[in-house]
Amino acid sequence: MKKIAVLCMSILLLLVVTACGGEQGGGQALSEDKLKIGVTAGPHEEVLEKVKEVAQEDGLEIEIVVFNEYVMPNVALAEGELDANSFQHKPYLDKFKEDRNLDLVEIANTVNFPMGMYASSIKDVSELKEGDKVGLPNDPTNGARALILFEQAGLIKLKEGVGVAATVKDVEENSLNLEFVELEASQIPRQLDELAAAAINTNFAVEHGLVPTEDSIFMEPSDSPWVNLLAVRTENKDDPVLEKLIKAYHSDEVKQFIEETFEGSVVASW
């Protein structure tokens, strides 16, 4: 019985030491030469394909995982199914982290997608009529961005100081009594025929065959502050392999690809 007790104590001690050693290891480390990165379909995917090509020259292999909405790329990253993602701007990341208590952090700027307003039957915002239905994304940050866009277009006036926290309840002046229809961002292009106009994120606009610089009836300025970024788990932010990723993304080859491919609809932000 004494030998059995000693054996049990030894196994228990080994388990405790192993567990402590795991904690000191700093969590889930990244591979030195391979990354799994999530993107949304469209321009983010196209740009990352070019980044992948450049990174290969530096010995870094990138596996691209494509999503068609904005929720799962952060969830998958937080759960360890991805090593990084590239699809969102900082206000969206900050709000998502706060709402879901996720430990994610940005490590570099990527590109800017100036948001535009689109319509099927009108060519200018001045053609909007009393009571028209206008679509916008239903997530808090892109919804606020759309409202700021509507204000820039002279359609509404928001309460002073609401900024990126704006909601439809913060519309102080709406001279045309426009009806704001909040929809999931990826669905807005499909609903465009049922609306007088709508604010559409550039990646979804391009995915549905729209050319922002040609088809939008109003567009954010190219120096819009809604810069997109690369995000990782906070525990991995100093992993050396991420330096290779940033180097590839911020290369002259990728910048030239963006300029030639998107002609101002997508802007390099480094």
C-alpha cells in the first residue's frame, strides 16, 4: 500500500509540474515558416494572394482561409483555428473584442477601403426623394461609418460628438425623412434593388461586380480614417514569423499590385 501511495504521489507531482510548465510556455506559439490567415472574400483575398506570393520568396508559407461575413474571422482567430486575420478596421476590432471578451491585437496597417453609396435607379444623392429607403450595415462600427458617410453626403446631421459610436437614434436632422434599413453587411448588395440607395463596404461591393470609383454615387475620401489591419492573438504579437508577414505585406510589390488592380477603390495604408 505504501508503494502504491508513493507512486500516486509521484504521478500527481508530474502532472502538476507539466501543467506549470505549460503555463510558462506562453500559450500557442506560431510556426516559424507557416501561417494560416483568415480574410473576407474579394479584395482582401486578392491582396493576400499577392502577399502570399511575396512571402514565399522569404521562406514563409501562407494558407488563406476565406470567409463571407465579419464574425467568424475573429472567433476562429481567438479559438486558435487561425494565426492571423486581415479583414477589419480598428473600430470594428475594438468593439468586437469588448463585446466578446477576446484577447486580440492589431500588429500592422494594411489597406483602406473607402465606403461608398450605391443605387440601382439614381445617379446622384441629390436624386433621393422624401421617405426613400436607404440601407446601411447593421453592425455597430460599420453602421456608424455609414451614418457618417450619409452626413458627409449632406443627407443627415448627427448629434455632435457621437463619432464612431453613432446609431440611427443619433440622427438629429433628416430633412428628407429617409427610412434607414439596417441589414447584414454582406447582404446589402443583394437587396440594393429594393432600396433607393445603400452604403456598402468596398469588399462586398467588388465581390458583387460593382466598381467603387465608377458605380458609387458618393464615396468617402481616400484619406478616410477607417484603416484595415492585421490582427493576431495578443500572446503571439511578438512572434518573429509575424515580422516576415508584415515585411511581405508592406512590400513595394504588394503596393504596386493594389494600385494597378483597384485603381483607387482600395488604398495602401503604409
